Amino acid sequence: MDKIRPGLKTLFLSHQNADPDAIGSLYFLQKRYGGDVVLPNSPDRKGKPLAEYLNLRYKLPPLTEDYEQYVVVDTPTPTQLDPISIPLEKAVIIDHHPTDGWEVEVHKEKRTSCVEIIYDMVAPEKLSKDEGIALIAGMITDTSGFRRATVDTFRTLADIIELSGASISEVYDTISSRRTYSEKICRLKGAERSLHVRESGLLIAYTYVSSFESSVSDMLLRTGADISFSGSQRDENFLISSRVRNDIIKMGVDMGQLFNELAKEFDNVSGGGHPGAAVLKGKGEVEEFTERLVRRTRAMIKERDISIRIQ
Ligand SMILES: [Mn+2]
């Protein structure tokens, strides 16, 4: 089945750690078709404030009722619904990811977000402001703030803004969660204690905190570092998070690879991630491992001849 049938007792579902694309899709579908919403677990950092703002009523597992129709959105594989499983013969699956792991037909379209597909399916003549906010929130997060948007994204966006009167800044307000007091303190202390090294014109910053390692690494990039490390020590275990600026990644610095290689050399240490965001953790001294990472990062920068391209 690739169409939602109105009038049936329907359950709407989406993936674990639901993001604004999932939340926005579920909210809009529930508004238009009625029915229940269930999520495998609680939404992610941006999904949660959006769900709260929209007053989206969702259930968490276990499923206690049977439905005539199950509509799954934004979910490329059934394992992302764990621990929920649904009868596939009653399922409508709507997605925009290029590949999928479903054993049934998926209503798939090449769009930058799932909300765009759903907006087209419903083809509404009117939109409430909150529906507009829900839809735009999905588009913003799935395109990384419109950086990956296409002509179709903007066409749909223009329609939604016209029909709903929602503004982009209102949407940003609903998906930004306020930091806790302890996170703010960690960020300030992380900045205060940070150390810096210069390598081939790049600035590497590193620091030690008690928690919120990735948030602190993010903050160090925003304050001016090209590459950052934030580490913490808990008893005999350490955790180090790193971030790399996009333009430096393009020059060949890959922190996920570097972390992965280092982890292989030690028992009880694991690590890896993306070129611009990686984590290393395990048994050991945080200072020791941070210094190792900084040393190898400097070597990697030299190897890639980055100095030539930095003025
Ligand atoms: Mn999506």
C-alpha cells in the first residue's frame, strides 16, 4: 500500500530519537487524519522541544491496541522502530531516504525531508500557523538549515509560509532547547581551561571538563578553534570528543579515521565517528590520550600539506 486510507483506526509511527522531520510529519498527519501517535523512545534534542511546543500527544511502548492501519514516516529500516513491530500487511511506509530495509513497498520520493512528501500528499488549501511551524521545522533540520535545500524545498517552503504565516525565526525558536545550568558551567569552564597549539597555521584547542564533552568541543570551534578536543575522566575511564571545521575536513583532516586508528592500538579503548565529529573512550588517563590525539592531528595536518593552503 502506498496511500493513507482515511476513516480507518490509524497509528502513526516514526524512528527512534525522533527528529523534527519525524515529529513534524506525525503532527501534521494526526491533525489531518486523526489517530494515535507512538514513538519507540523519546525524541531527540530538537524533536523534544518541537513536540512540546506543538503539544503532540504520543505514546511510548508497549503497544496495547490493534489498529486497522499503521503509517510509518521517515524510517528507512524496521529496526529503527525497535522495540515496536507492526503488521506489515497493514502498513503504509512513507520515506525520503535513498535506501531502505523494508520487505514491503515504500512510498518513496526524492525530497529533502519527509514533511515535504506529506505536505504534497495532503495538498492542503489552508494551514494553521502551528502546522506551518511543524512542517518547516522538518525541512530546516533535514537540510541543515537549508544548506542542502533544493529548488523543490524552496517552492514548498514558500507555499507553506504563504498558507500558514509561520516565520523561519519562530521555527528556530521552537527547535532550540535551552541548555541546563550544568552544561553552561561546563562550557564556560571548558573555555577558561582550554589550551592551544598552532600547527601549519591552524589552531588546535583542547580542554578538560567533567561532562558535556561534545557540547564543549562545539563551543571551542565556534569561539575560533579549527580543531577541538574536550576530554573527561571518570574513575579509570576517559572520554574525548572532537570537532573539526568543515573547511579543514575538505583539506583532508578526518578525525573519525584518526580516532579509529588510535583505538585499534589499545585494548579497552574504542573510537571513531565522522571526519568532523568523533569520540574516543575507554580505560586510561584523559591527558595522556588527549596529548596523543593532538600529536597525531599535527602529524596529519603536516602530511596533508595544509600549510600551503592556509594564509
Ligand atoms: Mn527525514
